Amino acid sequence: MILNKIKYFSILSIATLLAVSCQTEDYTFPVEEAPALEAGSANLSKYVSVGNSLTAGYTDGALFVAGQENSMPNLLAQKFSMVGGGDFSQPLTNDNVGGLTLGGVVIQEPRLIFDGAGIIRLDATPTNEIGAPNPGPYNNMGVPGAKSFHLLANGYGNVAGVQTGQANPYFVRMASNPNASVLEDAASQGASFVSLWIGANDVLGYSLAGGAGVDQTGNPDVTTYGSTDITDPTAFAGVYNALLNTLTANGAQGVVLNIPNVTSIPYFTTIPFNPVPLDAATADQLNQAYAAYNQGMLQAEGAGFITAEERALRTINFVEGQNAVVITDEYLTDLTPFGAPSIRQATSEDLIVLPAKSFIGTLVNNDPTLINGVSVPLDDNWVLTTNEQTEVMNATVAYNQTIEQLAAQKGMAFVDVNSLMQQVANGGLMFDQYNMTSQLVFGNTFSLDGVHPTARGYAFIANEILKAIDATYGSNFEAAGMLYNADDFVTMYSPSL
């Protein structure tokens, strides 16, 4: 009886569904129209962007027209123009070659391309002569290579200081006059809305150099810094506060972005720590060559100079198969007075910089017994060790605390790029149908230099900024369907651009 009821119920349910299906077959469901685009309380009439290469549109290792046209600020300006935003000027380069010359001598190389087999430099000659500048100011005040405190420096655009490192060749191209500062040129335009994305180079230079610089934490005197030093967080906070105060002095609104963890980008995650393939015979030969060194480590442990843990870390051992490179590590106990170098094999926690791909395994003076990364340890500039990563992370955390706090005090929109890039590095984030990952070449997010975004990556960030502006100022770029579509942007690896 129960079975019959179940059968009856099932037949009735199917009949009902069929009836409903027949009744709705010709029914047209209404399509909800997106609301009209509104700026909310945001005054977007005069937009000025300030920052470094990430603001300039730098990609594939160079600054060139196609990259500049897809720069994050230019993409924003196109959307702002729909709600009263004005013209947006950029210091465009001459072509899609990239690179710079000074007195006809190439000082910055052309952009990178992917030739199907690997990443190479475009075989072309740069045409952007910085000795013939195009004075600004421009709405896009992104200056590749600029650290936070560089934006305050008068004379940063003086061509006479380029060779000594006191001036920036990209700012030379665009400065209103040789004695101007980036901040002065930006502030002189009386912006109603600003964006500020600065600070990455305050740790990136140190990182790109494999930690071959100085962590200046505790030293706020930026005039004493080298080009690859980490900026003191206290100095950064003072500079950042000055930047925001000046940029918003006339009541300008704006958006700020924090600093991503630079150690998670492809420049540091593409080359494995163990890229050395060896057969058994070669591994045995190398172990014999390092036998005396390993014995010295045992003696150092026995004498109490190092711990058993450090002795194990410093012991060099090769096996058949893939092997870790041998590196120099200045954080090891100094045993040089006893004739022992500060070397060890890399671990999975060490980060090998991208250019090491073409260096590891090369010979010193064509001597087959002197192999870089194997029988000859890699110098500090090829590897960012765990200790150096900690220094970078500590500074980044401090910078980001300053950025978020000051943004809140000013009532400005804030974009947590650091969290976004962590998600990109840890599996990816979806941008329409594309998974944005940190894989080099094929990950959608990062360009061929392993540091800067692709056009699609910049559009992804621009969308996040528009969402933040919506949340802070009551605009409705997202609700009105005005965010960028991923399909509108492609990677720019072709030499025919």
C-alpha cells in the first residue's frame, strides 16, 4: 500500500512538472537592467595618480606605449570620464620597443618577449632619449624605480644626476623642470581625486638584489641609504604622511593601495632551490671535493663553534637526481678566521632569483671544475635567504600598517593588494573565466619580468580600486556593470606590438 502511494506521488509530481513546463515554455523572463552609473560623493573631475612603475604601466621589463595605455590609472580615468572625469595625460614613450637612451647610449634595455621557447629581449634599439624631455606635469605621475622618499626629492628629474644615481631617468623625461620633485608636480595640478601606490621599491630593490643591501630599520636618515637598502619603517611613515597631507591639502579625495609581499611574485618563485641534475658518478666526485670542508664542519662542531643543527645545515651532500644549489649565507656563524667559508646548500625555504636561471651551471673562466651553484657557491645576490625574507616581511608589514591607518584617518578608499596577491600566489583568483595565478608566462597576472602585472593584471587591480571607491564614496561602478572584462585584455608578448 505504501509502495503504491509512493508510485502515485511520483507520477503525479512528474505530471505536474510537465504541466508547468508546458505553461512556461513561451514565457520570457524579465531582464533586470543595471542602474545608471553614478559617482556618489566622489569628485572625479580632476584625477592625478602618484606612484612608481606599478602606476606608470611598466610591464615586460620596460615602459612602452601599449603598457602605458593599459596602466592602472589610465584604465581608471577611462571609467571616471563616464561620470565627469576630465582628460588624463601620460608621459607616453615613442613606441612599443621600450628602453631609454642618454646621449644616444642605451641605459635601459627594450622590453621582453616570449619567443615560444623562452623569454628574451626584443631585438630593437630604444628611441626614448631622456636628454630631450617632454616636460609635464602629467596626470600619471608614476615613476619607475621610485622609492617613497624619492617622491619628495628636488632634482630627482635633473639629467645631470642620472649617471650618479641622484636622479631618475624616467622622471627626467617628464619633470616640469630639472629641480622639481614628483610630489610638487603632482600637487601643482590641484587634483580633486588622487591615487597613491608607493612603497614596493622600498623593499623590492633589496629583494631583487638577493638581499645584497642593508636593512636600514632603525636608521631614519634616508640620505645615507644605498640603492638596494630597505627603508626604515619610521622614515616611511613620515614620508607617507607628508605625501598624503600634500596631495589632499585642497580637499582632494582618493584611494591608496598597500604593498604586496614581494617575495611571492614569480621573480622569486620560478626557479626551484634544487635545479641541478646529477648522475651518481658526478655526485660522488663532488662529494669527494667537499669532503675536507664537511670534515671541517665536524671539527667546528666538536670545538663548540657551531651547533649540531648548524653543522647539518652547512654540510654539503650531492645525490643522484635533482640537487640543491650551493649558496653563500652571511647569516651563518663566521668561521672565516679558521679558513671555512659561510656556505651551505639551499633549502626549499630559500628563494632563487629569476636571472639565476641563466647563471646556475655556467663555468668560471671556462674551467669545467668551477661550476656556478655547484662547485662554486652562488653569491648573496642570487638568493634571498630566509633571514633576508624576514627582514623584507617585517618592513612590509610596518609599511602596510602605516598606509591603512593614514588612509582611514583621511577617509580615503583603501585596497588591500597584499591580501589579493597572496590569494593569487596560493592557487589563484578568478577574473571572469580566467584564473589569475603567479605562474610566470601563463598565470595571467604577472608579465615576463616576473614583477609587474600584465595588461589583464592591471585591469584586475583597476577593478578592485573601483570596488573600493564604490564602498567609500557611494559610487556604483560595479553595480552599473562598469568593471573591466578580462577578455578585453591580452598578454603583450608579441614583438609586433
